[in-house]
Amino acid sequence: MRYYKPIEIARELQVSTSALRHYESWGLIPKPKRAKNGYRLYTIEHLAYFRCLRAMFAGFGVPITSKVLKHLQKKQLDQALWIVNQELSKLHQEKLLTDQTLEVIQTFDFPSVNDRRIQKKMTIGEVALLANVTPSAIRHWEKEGLLLPHRDPLNGYRIYSPNDLRKILLIRMLRESVYFLKSIKELIQAFDNKKIDDLKKITQQAVSIINRRNRLQLHAVHQLMELCNVIHLLS
């Protein structure tokens, strides 16, 4: 059987040998055998685990990677694959929402969202349903100064317009990408000032980020299936 030195694997993955030990201590790979001198004896299976976890870190993050690899070590292939499937589905939904946001901010007369008619005046529950967010999220964004809905003079309830709905869709998309509060406020101001070209640029950047994540996740899935083949979970 071929054994790999820690430095060999570390060089391939472009990490330190101490990182390999950390991955082992986290329970992400099976415990390797030890030589008489105490050195770890990594096999082709360990190499496949290391390749997989590095790819999955980039595509899915550490928590998801940890769950998946621990299932594999217990021979729980389907549980592992369903976790990955769920994450892929989440990214797909994020892409659909971003595409929808791009379409909405370019259209100042949009009759419907998600096949639901847009009213001139809407309650917080109605706009939350249309934007697929929670009412508490909308209230939070209002406290952060991102939204300023009108109030019904009779009962004090919030009243949301189609323009408020556009803002909510935009905030939702930006919150799910890499933008911080200050940047989001600036973009909302650009929206209020009808600087559509700036908004289109930002939204298209968000699409680029999602596309990159998609490529990273699919590469991670490839490495995951390679690992499953090496450890004989696909036979």
C-alpha cells in the first residue's frame, strides 16, 4: 500500500502540515495509522478526504463540510448527499431571487411578483409574502433606516407601495450577498434617485458572485463523488 507523507499532501493542497492535523482533530478524516517513529501514515483514502474537504470548504463552508464528511465516515452516503442537495437548492433559489430582483429594479411598472398581483397599498404581511421574507425582517430593515413606509393616519399601520416592495426585494438580495449596511444604504439612495445603471451594475456583480459559488460547489461535488468512489460507497 502506498503511504503519503504529510508534507506531500500539504504541498498538493497548498496548506501547512499543521492544517492537516487540525482537520484530523476536527474529525473530518479517519484517524491514520502511525509508523514506529510516530509519523502519520496517510493512504489514498486520506488523500481523497483531504481533496474533498478543501473543495467543499470553498463551495459550502466548514459547518456543511463537517456534517457531510462525518456522515461518510459512518457510511451514511444518502444522508451526506441530501445535505449537499439542500445547499445546491438554496443557491439555485438565491440565483432565481437575484434574477427577479434585477428584472424588478429595471421595470418601474411591474404588475406582479411570483405570479401575485401588486396592489398600490399593501400591508406588511402582503409585501412579506410577495418578497418571500418575514415581517420581522422588514421591521428590522426599517429600524436600520433602509425603509420608511407611510403610516395609515387612522390606525398607524404601515402601508407599503410598489416602490417599497422594490426596495425590499433589493435589500433581500444584497443581504444574501456580500454587502454591508453602509453599502446597502448607499444603494437604496441610488434606487431612490433612480440611478438604475448603478443598481444594474451591483445586481450583476451579485449574479457573478453566485455564478462563482455555483462553480465552486459543483467542483466540490465532483471531489465528493471521487471520495465516495475511493472509499467504496458507490458500489
